Amino acid sequence: MYKLSALYLAFAASFTTAAQTCSSGSISKPTLFNGRITSLKATQVNDFDLGGGTSVSFCNVSLTYTHPGEGDNINVQVWLPTKLGWNSRFQGVGGGGWTTGLTPSSMGAAVNAGYAAGGTDGGHNGSLPTDTWALLSPGNVNLYLLQDFASVALNDMTVLGKQVTENFYGKKIKKSYWNGCSTGGRQGLMLAQRYPDAYDGILAQSPAINWNPFTMGQFWPYQAMRDVGYVPSPCELNALRNASIEACDELDGLKDGVIGAPGLCKFNPFSVVGKRYTCDGGADGKSGRISRAGATVAMKFWQGARSATGAFEWFGYAHDSAVDSTANTTCSSNGKCVGVPFAIAEDWIRLFVQKDANFDPTKMSQAEFDTVYHKAIQEYDSIIGTSDPDLSRFKAGGGKMITWHGMADPTIMFNGTVDYFQRVLRLDPHARDFYRFFMAPGVAHCGGGAGAAPTNPLEQLVSWVETGHAPDTIPANHTVEETEWKRYLCQYPKISVYKGGNPARADSYKCE
Ligand SMILES: *[C@@H]1O[C@H](CO)[C@@H](O)[C@H](O)[C@H]1NC(C)=O
Ligand SMILES: *[C@@H]1O[C@H](CO)[C@@H](O)[C@H](O)[C@H]1NC(C)=O
Ligand SMILES: *[C@@H]1O[C@H](CO)[C@@H](O)[C@H](O)[C@H]1NC(C)=O
Ligand SMILES: *[C@@H]1O[C@H](CO)[C@@H](O)[C@H](O)[C@H]1NC(C)=O
Ligand SMILES: *[C@@H]1O[C@H](CO)[C@@H](O)[C@H](O)[C@H]1NC(C)=O
Ligand SMILES: *[C@@H]1O[C@H](CO)[C@@H](O)[C@H](O)[C@H]1NC(C)=O
């Protein structure tokens, strides 16, 4: 259970006001050993709207720099709270998908909590098609930009952001934190692995680690439909998903639409072949009966990528994961359905592995899929794999890290994170002294889904770093039929089991 006194201590930080005015001339240019700063601009931003009636005011320091010889041009922004004052902490804010960072809503949320917030675009605009930056010419990947996205720009931003923050307030930063989910979660682990001194605390949520095998695994459902020679409608796949939830929901003690004990779920999709399902038609497909081929596709979706000879390539998705993400399909009015490959995986294969903007991943045979899988790992694991379990330097520096992952994540396989954490523990059986992993039953990618997601895991991290209070559980909540249910996420390998009582109360569950 969480100690309120510890929480209070962790947040009783004093707020500091600026020592400098927010203007381009008054803030000293920071230095970067591997970079040349090409511009610094500072402007006061007042009442920046975060939605929901919240707004923040901050000094927006924006920097551009290049790594001389690499031809890149990277934008870094540091948002320094002015009106509210500064809580003496720095927060590096992660990205998502192909976006390295600089997401205004995340930067604003950090400022709203009193942090000086830093973000980088890594030298490319993640909202534009990946074709705009991935290749220098046919066959030649822009490896410098990939490296910026994967690792280098994250540390640069931290080095620059800390200098700007300390210069603006005329005071040392007390503690620094990384906060990211998905790509941002992978970035957090990259920092712990490669730049272990950059942050005191890292919140690496639903991390896109194991980049190469998992990205191939995201393409796998499409590949599986191609190999089976059948494209089920979203309706048929949802009927299979629903049948598995029906079969396995209560194994964790509570019927709530969440498979909380996947290890006990032995659902066999072939047992529901012939069962009727109903849909309205349209893009989700028409009503029908579950087919053997449809059950095969579902089985492969849950099992995960396998080579032509049946060798393990990557983990699959949980039975309660949504099927419309990496196993998305769409149907026309005549009932014919086509697969919709997952865009990030398609781009990765086409632009980075095959290095050919015209390559069509949707035409790969299983043998070609296996070749691409091998090539991706060979060429890119050292750049973006982010799967090194050796966190000893981060531990030695006193760092603390928290990861949580939704067990029904439909894009990044939950079991990949389990596998990573197990490898960390194998190397260091005492790893929980500095790194804890929490499982979120029923939660989708970075939130959403039928399960309870953490309410504010950064609070637990700050408390751990600053007061030494290591979290055993993480408070979480979700909405069930318009009421808020409170839960606690359990620390791996414990799962949350319903004890009885009001299911909306956290104390009706225990971790075992
Ligand atoms: C911060 O400054 C940069 C550079 O001038 C600008 O592009 C960006 O829009 C500014 N951000 C906000 C929230 O004003
Ligand atoms: C990135 O691209 C998006 C989509 O075209 C555009 O709206 C946005 O302004 C671009 N961002 C920057 C910083 O250029
Ligand atoms: C699956 O279950 C959901 C939630 O109960 C329901 O909305 C949906 O219609 C079901 N889909 C099928 C194909 O049975
Ligand atoms: C994930 O791991 C659990 C526990 O080992 C296992 O029961 C489950 O089948 C795995 N799921 C997938 C999709 O690989
Ligand atoms: C699935 O594919 C259809 C057709 O391309 C698209 O409209 C829909 O947004 C996709 N679903 C998701 C969740 O991406
Ligand atoms: C969960 O709790 C947070 C913090 O109290 C609150 O802002 C959020 O609305 C709650 N979410 C749900 C789904 O009840």
C-alpha cells in the first residue's frame, strides 16, 4: 500500500522562479561536444491551452544544432515553467511511432506539473511520411537520422536541456526524469542501456524494445493471412476474440471482459468453427459462421511469428488484444475482404531493411519474410534493438526505472517486455532493487481497453528516487459503466486476483 507521507515528501519540492528573463539574448548558448548549435531562440508563451480548462505559461527555448559532417538539423525545445514556478526537476519527454519527441501535449503536461521539460525532433518530422527522411538514395538509408531517432538525439537533448534549465533558473537541477510510452518507452530503456548517467529516474511505458523482431511480428498477422490464403472480416476475427474472452475471462476470478491470467487460458479457436456471428455488413463484414481458415489466422495472431520451418521468431498478441490494429482488414459490400498491413512495420521493411521505396512488403512469401527478419536483426539490432538486459551501469549510478505494459496491447506484444525483464533478472537477480515491472491486465497500447491503466506512475517513480520508497503496486483506474473502478497493478510475476467485495474498490483484489 502506498504511504501518503512518502507521497507528500516527494512532492513538497520548493518552486523556483527564473533568474533570467525569457529572451534570446539573456540565455547562454549551451555546448555539446558532438554538435554545433546553429540557433537559440527564447520566447515567453502565456496560457498555452492543454484542454480541459488547463493552461500553462513557460519560457520556450528552442535550439537548432547539427552534428558537423552528418548534415542533420535537429530541433530541441526546453519549456521552462514561469508562472507556476519550477519544481527543480528536469523531465525528458519521449515520442511515439516515428516521432522522436517534441509532442506539445506531453511537454505541456510536464510543465503543468512544475517540471522543466525537454524534447527533440531527432532531425525529422515524425508526422510526415517516413519516405521523407529514411533514404538518402535507393539502397542507402540515412543512418545518421536513424541513429538520432534511436539514441543519439535523446542524450543530446538531455545535455542541452539541462544546461538551458540551470542557466535560466540560476540553480542546479535536483533530479531528472525520463517519461515516455511506446517509442518513448523504448527511448527510456535506450537511455538506461546506453546513457546510464542521463537520468535519475526513467518511466519506460509499453516500450517498443526488441525493435526488429517485434516490428516483424507486427507484420506477421498480415503475412499469416497471406500464407493461409484467407482474409477474415474484422467481424469474424472479433467473433473469435469474443469467444476467447468468454472462455478465459473468469480465470482471474472476475468476469469483467479482461483476461487477467493468460497463462491459464487454453482456448482453442478450432472449437468454435461453425459458430454463427452477426455484423451489420459494411467494412467490418457480413454475418456468417466462423471458418477453419479464420480460426487458423486467429491462432497465428495469438501464437506470433514463426519461420517457414516453424522456428520461433516473435511473441504473439494476447487473446483479448484488439484485432483491428496489426490484424486489420476491411471488406467491401460484396463481402470480399483485404488485409491492411500495419504501417510502421511496412515502412520498416520497405525503407530500412529493403532500402527500396518501391518494395511491396504485402507480396512477400514466407521465405522472403524470414529473410527480411534475419536481415533486420543483422543490420539494425545494435542501432535500435534496445534489448540489452545489462543495466548494471544504470544501477551503479543510482538510477531507478519503472515499466508497465498493457497485457492486451494490440501493437507491442506484452510478452516481449516480459521476456526482456526476465533477461534482466537472469543477469541480475536483484534487479528489482532498481527496476520494477508492472502488468496491466486488459489495457491496450499505452492506455485504453477494458482494464485499469496507471493513474500517475511518474509519482511513484519520483517517490522512489527521492524518498527511497520502492513501489510494490501502482494505483490504476478505469471506467466501468460510467463509474470509476480503482485497482492496483501488480509487480511481475504477480497477477491481480479478485478476493470478493465491491469490484470497483482496489482492496477487493490482491496480488498473488
Ligand atoms: C516554441 O518555439 C519554436 C521556435 O520558435 C516554435 O516553432 C514553437 O511553435 C514554439 N512553441 C510554442 C508552444 O509556442
Ligand atoms: C510536421 O508535419 C506536419 C504534417 O505535415 C505539419 O503539420 C507540422 O507543422 C510539421 N512540423 C514542423 C515542426 O515542421
Ligand atoms: C464482440 O463483443 C463486443 C463487446 O461485447 C460486441 O460489441 C461485438 O459486437 C462482438 N462482436 C462479434 C462479432 O460478436
Ligand atoms: C505470453 O506468456 C504467457 C506466460 O508465459 C503465456 O502463457 C502466453 O501464452 C504467452 N502469450 C503469447 C501471445 O505469446
Ligand atoms: C483498419 O483499416 C481500415 C481501412 O484501411 C481503416 O479505415 C481503419 O482505420 C483501420 N483501423 C485501425 C484501427 O487502424
Ligand atoms: C483516473 O484517475 C485520474 C486521477 O485521479 C483521473 O484524472 C482520471 O479521470 C481517472 N480515470 C478514469 C478512467 O476514471
